Amino acid sequence: MLKTYQKEAIERLDTFCNNITSKSITQSFKDITSNQYLEVDDFSNPYVCVRIPTGGGKTFIASKSIRILVNEYLQKDYHIVLWLAPSDKIVTQTLEALKDKRHFYRKVLDKEFDNINVMSIRESYKQKFDPTNELVIIIGTIQSFRTNSKDIRKFYEENSNYYEMLKDRDVVPSLKSVMEHFKPIIILDEAHKSGSALSVESLLQLDPSFILELTATPTMKTQRAKKIYASNILYSVSATALKKEDMIKLPILLKTLDDSMAILKDGVEKRIDLEEIAKIEYLNTDKYIRPINLIRADENRGDDSLTYDKIKTILIEDFKIDESHIAIQTGNKKEIDGIDLLSPKCEIRYIITVDALKEGWDCPFAYVLSVVSNMNSETAIEQLIGRVLRMPYIEKKYKKELGYSYVFVASNSFEEVAENIGQTLVNSGFEQMEAEISINNAVNTNESVLNTGLWADILYKESQIEIKEDIKIEDFSKKSIEPYIDINTQTNKVSIIGLPTKSKREQFKKDLKKAMPETYHKELDSILEKMEDFSSDKDGIISDIELPKLMIEDDGEIREFIEDVIFEYIEIDDKDLLKNAVLSESEFNIDLNEHLGIIDIENDKLRKREVTAEQQSLFDIQENEDVKKVLNEHIMNSENKEAIAKLSVSIAKIVVDENRDILRVLESRQLNTFISLVILNLLEKRKDIDIFILKSKKYLLKRAILNKLNKIVLESKKLSFKNLFDSNRFSFDNNSCFVFSPSGTYNPNPDKRSEEFKKHKYPKVHKFDSQEEYDVAKYIDKMENVITWVRNIDRDYNNSFRLPTSTGNFYPDFIIHFDNGITAVAEYKGTVYIPEYEKNKKPIGDAWGMQDEKYRFLSLYDDNFEDELKKIIK
């Protein structure tokens, strides 16, 4: 399943590729990004970049992009793709993945293309291939194209495998000539790591039809004299997006000690602890995880150095680690080469290295990084830190401890190590602010919900109970308890990190007492009493903010009013489909000047050949009834019926893949009927179109049909929403609430103003869309009667408060808890946006705000926001 940011990146590329069929590259890029497209000297085709931090799935996005580039941009069934990576290791991994029909990346391609040929550059010199009848993917290193490379000579050499492809051209049949003839799509994986602009310059000489770069760190400055060009960033993925989508293990929990043996001990104990937690994960999710501890050893510089062989001896003799659990990967010792580290049969739990784990090494079971050597240099960090970031199975973990990375460093300077790790994250495509949040908060403040596990003992001393008897974590897993406590299984300490709302505290106390031995109940009562004695402003911060979800009566049942309910009330009959199964010229405009061919029947078989511009007049159809009659007869003959049916099924499959909501509105039968009707209407009413042109324009036709269906879905949703809204069957159910809790997941994308607020429930505030919105937030934060507030994060479906509208979900800007017990949900809108807001979002907000006097909905405008907020406290 696509992650949100992956879907957005692919959709952005899709839109760009479709736009440049009718607009210039410069204008299309500016329309999409609002940035200026920076042209590359002597290159007129698109050269764009998708920025994806380390661990974001560049190979997956590249695989998904090929269909768009071949089908949508080039409007071909097949083409040649030159895929270039920064190292031999990554080339090998990419080749293995794309050749293996069982691998997810290959399945993506097999879903889009029926004939695929994947090979290395060296393999391409030894075998024949045909880009007109198969998708050809040739994979190599960027360095292969340097002028001093051994491989570059073969690129220019005559090769008999290419004779047939180039027989009509007066050129040397070399791979270079093949590339120049077919104008390849070039995919660049981390081009900046090639270390030379010359390699990129040589690629431009191939006149590629499209260059797509995927990188964590785009080039930001053009240096024309050196032939270095700034990246045209079409889409940029933030570290926040990766974290929200559970692609990476963040936060990084960092510990520094000026004691190498203590660092080894902590790393070993943390890994053992995580393996026990992983057993609980397996029982609940059936997902196997065997946490691995990476250990960076000293180089052999003296008797006191902890070299890899010394560390192995210490692990075996001092920590009683089984030798089969240890592997060394450095220099000439390559003990993990060829080993499937993810297999349950693999026993490796400790990997000792010095500098061998560079790009291309990927093991999401790596959780703990122990550094007994000097890690103050950025180089040392870059080789290792990315190795513990990738998340197993790319999904949220049942046990939150398995969503973090753990780094233990022998150093007397935490600040220096933290700064270097932060800079490494920046160099890996993470934003500076993200790096600071991910590391510093996890160690230095008790306001962050990330403070758990090993560090909870330090952070919550005043609210801890040490259980000296055996405890079962499962006893503390009740929903009424788990969000408000943290358990350290190493120390058997239970920390109370927050409180539920007052209405639920009594039940919280009862359930927590049931989970722990009676001898600790008095201590628990004392802690809870102290926490409840906080002043009201503190109470607001440590307590939940509960917002009842909007419910609706549906056939005698009370249900949450969400998009699913809206879809259930959509009805589209065949009459509606028949009325809409028409594409105007503006909706489906084909450029026949480039794509016409001569279609004929020869020996009872269809034949097609390309035509020149002078021959295009042969295809004009006269406006008379005789011609129309002949055309209609031709449309309805049996061979054309079969062709229409095949084309309809093919387009239906593509349409559904791009928008699954269509099958929530239409049955498969209706969808196929609609597409067939569209095709028939085009054939009957457009003299410039026949079935063969439609087949050649399949992907353009698919886009037009998808746009039409999206309009039908949207209009149907609007009607269904209106009918449900007008029925006024809304209510609240206090057992169905969205909760902002102290330990809840709040993942902001902050800016430099994010720490200016004193009353915000969480340490960092999500960035603001405008200066005016920021001004409203500052006013809220300064109001005496405000206990706490939350900047609601737009489009964070799982972690933000939302209300449904006819077009999607509405995420109001602010949640404000006042000292009179009222909680207000508020949306700010600038003057220019008010009409659209009052039409689509304000009505559902007002409906929510009328259900209970303890909850209000506020519409805040430039000229009224102070008065509206003051009304709550009167």
C-alpha cells in the first residue's frame, strides 16, 4: 500500500508529465511548484528531482514512476530506461530486486507492463533487447560514465547485438548509438554521490527524453562553469512524513558515556530488552523481529584500543553471548555477506564493524548502535547512523519501543555527538529542525511524549513506583491505562506520565490498582493526589483534551459521521452513467499531428504504419450521411466490439488502480459499461477518431475518463452529504471521542516560531499557514482564561481532530481548552477564503458546535477573532 507522501510524489510527477504535453516545461513546473524551472544548458527535455530522505523508499518511487514516464509522458507501451545508482552495492541490490518476480518492486512493474527485461550494463553488452516490444531497464553506476572508466570503452564499441535495432541508421552499432536512437528515460539515484559533474554531462549527450533524479540531498546551487546545475525539485518529502508513515525509526534515543565498556554493556542490555519486547510484538502481530546491535570498533591504534577481535572476545567471555550470534564485517572479514539477516533462521544479533557499513547495506532489524570509538567526526557517523533508521515492515509497531532507534556513544561531549548526528540527518535529507526534535527532546526534556524506556527513570522520578515483585506488561495494556503510563522492564519501574480527563480518572485509578500489587496502592494514591493538586493550568497540560466525534443516526443505529457513511448513501444508476459517458474535445483532445498512422486490412489482419505530415489529409472524414453510415457500421462490427471490450477492461484496471473510491460508487459492471459507452460515443461522434487511434492513445483516454469519473464521484458525494446533513440527525456519544493526550502522537512540522508558545499542549507547534494565523495563535496563548491549546495538524488523519465535508476531511486550526470547562474548536480564515469556507466547512463545524454546551465551534476572521474568543469566557 502506498504511503501518503509516496502517493503525493507520484501524483505530482503524473501531473507534471500530463501538463507538459500542452504547456512548456518551465510553465508546467512553475504551475505545480510555484518555483522557477532552472534550465540545463543544451538540454531541452525535463530534468526534475524528487527529494526523499534516507529510508524513504527511493527505489519504490522510481519503480512506480516508470509507468508514468513511459505511458503518460511518452505515451508509449514500452521504452528503454537507464537506471544509474551511486555504488556497485546499490546496483547489485537494485538488479536483484527488479529481476526477482517475487520482489515487491518487480511486482509493481509487472502490474504495469506485460514484458520486462532487466539487466546490468555489462549484461546489456552480451544480449539482445528490443525497447519497441519490451520495457528495457539497464542498471549501472553513475561512475561507469566517467571518461576514465574501464566500462566506458565498451559503451562506444561496435556490438553485433545491436545490428538489428540500428540497421536503418548509418551509425556504429554501439550501446551509445542505441541510447541516442531511443532517447532513454534516465533515473538517477543519488547523483550527487557520484562526486563528478562530468558523468552527468556525458549523460546529457545521450539526449534523454526525461531525467528523473531521486536524492536525499539535491544540488542547491548552479555552477555553470563546472557544469553543475541546481536540482529542479518537483516534490520534497520531509522527515516528518517518513516518521508519520512509519518508514523510519524515530526518535533516535542517544546516550553518551565516557566509558567504552559501559557503552558496550548498555548496548547489549538494550538489545536483549528489545528482543523480549519483540516477542510480545510477534504474539500480537505475527511479525518477526530480531533486534540487532551494531558495534563500531576502534581501529587498531594501540594496546588500549577496542578492536573488533577484542570486542568479540568481550561479548563472548564477559557478556556470555553465543559466538553464533556475532558477526564481523570489516576489512577482509565479511561474515554477513550472503546472509539473509531478516530470516528467522539467522542467529546474528551483533555485528561488529569499523567502516564497512556504507551505502547499500540495509537491515531494518538494526536497532541499537554502540560506538566505542571516536564518533565526533561526521564521516564516522554517516557510515553508521542511517543503518538503524529503517523501520521493519514499514508499519506502526504494536510496541512503541520498536519504533525508536537507540544510539550509545563513548564520548565526554553529548552536545558534540548530538550536533554531529543532527548534521548527518540533514545530510541524509532530514531537515535541521527535524533532527533537533528527533534527538534533543528524547533526552533533555520531560515535556516530550518520546521520553520512554531507558530514560523514563530519569524523567519521571516524582511519579514513579518501583515494583519489586514480578509484573506482567499485559496487565497494564488496558486502553484506560496504557496512554498515561510508561513501564521500564529493566528496572520494573512504572511511571505515570499523564492523566485522563477528570470524568475518566476514577476508572483510571481502579484499573491501575488492579494491575499492580496492593502493597503499592498507597504510594500510587499519593502520586495521583500530588498530580491532581497541580494548578489548573498544569492540569490542562497533563490531562487529556477530549472532543466528541460527530455521530449520526443511520437506520436506527448511531454511527460516527465519516466518509464511509457518505459513500453508503451514494446511488448512481445507469441513466446517470449514460448521460455522462461523453467526452468533449476539451476533455479529450488528441494531437493527431504526432500520432497518426495508416490502418488497413491486409490478409485479414490489421496493419498500422507511421505517416508523414503530408499524408495526414488522407484521414479527413467528410461531413455527409453516407460517411457516417459507413463509420457506424465499421464501429459495430464484431472485430471492433472485441477491441472495444479489451480496451475498456484495460482502461478500467488502470482507473481503479489510481482511484479505489470509484468502486465504492460504481459496480465493476457499471464501470466497464461506462468506459465502453465513452469509447462508443467517441467513435460515433468524433470524425478524427477510430478504434486504433484510441488504442494508441489509451493512456491519454484513461486520464480523460478518470477525470470524468472523479467529477461524478465528487458530485455524488456532494449530493449524499447534503441529504445526510439536511436530515439533522446529529448527536454526540461521550464514549466516542478524539483525544489529545499528554502521551499522544503529535508530529508537527515546526518552523522557527514553534517554541514561542507557553500554553501549547506539546513542546513544538506545527507551522502556520500565514502570518495572520500565527497572530491568532499568539493571542490565544496570551489569554488568561486559556488553560492549554493545540495547533491541529492538517491532513494527519490518525492524530488530528477532523470533521467530514462533501469533498474530504476538514481539520480545524485550533483546539482551545478554557478554564470554565468549555473546549472550543476554531478555524481561522483570511478574507479571500471566507466565501468558500462558509459554503463547505463552516456548516459542519457549526453542526458539531451545537450538540453540547461544553463544546463550541468558532469561525475566526481578521475583524472578529478577538471578540469571538472573548465570548467563550463571558
